[in-house]
Amino acid sequence: MKLDILAIGVHPDDIELSCSGTLLRHVNLGKKVGLLDLTKGELGTRGTAEIRLKEAEEASKLMGALVRGNLGMEDGFFEYNMDNILKIIQMIRLLKPDIILANAVSDRHPDHGRAAKLVSDACFYSGLRKIETEWEGASQKEWRPSAVYHYIQDYHIIPDFVVDISDFMDEKIEIIKAFKSQFYNPDSKEPATPISVSNFFETVRGRNATLGRPASFDYAEGFTVNRTVGVNNLFDLQ
């Protein structure tokens, strides 16, 4: 399978909260999209790893993603090490995405920034032919994505660019709601969290509206880059 975009999140629901509108837009354009979670989110206050895996599968179906994987790293305690880099390289070489979307480079949750560097560096190392990996007993060829973009999460980071998701905002909310264990449920007996409050989805809409306003979009998702972005001509810019 050859993907156009692979979105990677350290926890199930990171992708949905931060860049599912962008993914929906590109699925609508006919692009092949896949999702990859590094952990099962087992340290989350609400739900269980098993529940979150089922919710993640439902969310990916609603999004129209072709594939979703989980690398089973240890939530909260995964390390920046060779083993974890190689796990990500295997998936990059298997799926051959042109673009990778990854966690925010700095954020309230310490896992996010650590995962951002892990993924970004794995994308680079994946292009080195002398790093050898296998998949199901077969040697993999080197593959380096053309670009790595980091989505914005909890912190108010100024984006390098934004993607118009105005036509997909309602669908984005429905996809997020697939993670029922994590969000508002008046019948839930589990502890409250910052994202389980009743007005949380208003906050999501407000955040995307704020990101979209400078570009004259009703709603947008923001991204940062580690290198200069080039355009073919000035009319590519909005």
C-alpha cells in the first residue's frame, strides 16, 4: 500500500482532535490516508486501552482512512531510542507516505513533544539505506517522506500555515465523538478531565475558528514546519 498522508499520534484521539479536518479534506480530494498511534493511551484518566483501541477503529472508519496501526509503545514512558525509531521506520517504509503529520513540537502533555521528535527523526533515518529493516521476513527499501508537518494541540502555537476545514467541521466533531470514553457523558462515573466537560466541543470549534480567521476561513487547523516551505508560484498562497 502506498499512502499520500500518514498521520501519527502518540495517543489515540490526538489525530482526531488536531488534524482530522485536514485529513477529511484530503480524503475528499481522493488522497490515500492512513493513521498510526504510538501507544494505546493506557494512562488516560478515563477508559481503558481496549476501549480506546475500539474507539480508534470507529473513528478511522468515519474518517475514511485506509489503514490504522498501533505500535504499542508504553504510554507516558516510551523512550527516544533505537528500537522505537526502528518501529516507526518499518511503518514508514511499509506505507511510503509522501507527507507525515505528527504531534506538536511542544505541548502541555510531555508525551507530545517527545513523540514529535521521535517521529521527525525517524522520517529522516528512514531514508538512509544502510539502516536495515524487515517486514514479514522481507527486506525493506529506504523511504523518506517529502514533508513532515506538526499539528497544533493544546498550546497556542502560531502556525506556519493553516488548512481550511470549513466544510468538514461538523464531520470532525462527529469523528472526535467516536472516543466516547474520553468526552462528556452525564451518566459516566469516571473522573472528570479537562476534555470531558460539557462545553468541550464548543472549545474545539472556537479554536479552529481562531486558527482560520487570519486566513479568512471559517475554520482551520494549524501546522508548524521544521524547514522553509516552498511554493511554485505566488498564486498558491491564500
